[in-house]
Amino acid sequence: MTPGRTKRIEIDFSIIEDLAAGDPAAMDELVAMFVRHTTEGLAKVRAAIDAGDLDGVARAAHTCIGFTATLGVTGLVPTMRKLERAAQKKRRTDLMRLVAQWERDFEQARQALERRKKRLQRP
């Protein structure tokens, strides 16, 4: 990776497109669900960190892993797995760094999904 450049988040667009079955409204809903689910997951992780609830951090990260992978946004999974493992191993110092990475990756994935959604909605 070139210094100053962010890594590109891997997304298998064929998975989310297959789930939407060519329906732009379904694609809209899937992307909205991804954004909502991830935003809620990040909020739960942050609240659990603030409360010192490392089991809660691990649970929230684990829940997001499955949903994210199911939609084909596989590039977020490694960071979420690292976060889950850090919480399980009580490595508090890694938690905030991993949450920040997850947030950056999520924003990049959200933007990519929005661009793809707009492309698919064109006549």
C-alpha cells in the first residue's frame, strides 16, 4: 500500500446484488440494513468499551461479522474478528484502535455500496 493511501475494502457485489434479485428497492433496503446494523453494532461496541464490558464488545462484534459477510462486505470481517479476539483476550489497549479501523472501513464500504446502488438504478 502506498503511504497516504487507504486500503480498498473488499466487497463481493455479486452477493448483495443476488440478494436484491435485480430489484432497486431491495438493493436500497439491503444497503440501508447494512448501514443501520453496522451503526448499531459500533454503538454497542463503544458503549460496552465505556462500561468495561469486554464480553459485550466481543458479542457485538461477533453479531456484526455474520451479517456483514452474508452481504458480501468481506473486507470488514478481519478487523471485526481482531476486535472480537482482543475483547476475548482482555487486550483493552487494542480495542479503540480496532474500533477506529472498523469505522474507517465501514465508511469506505458504505460509500462503495452507495455508488454501486446508484449505478444499478440507472436506466
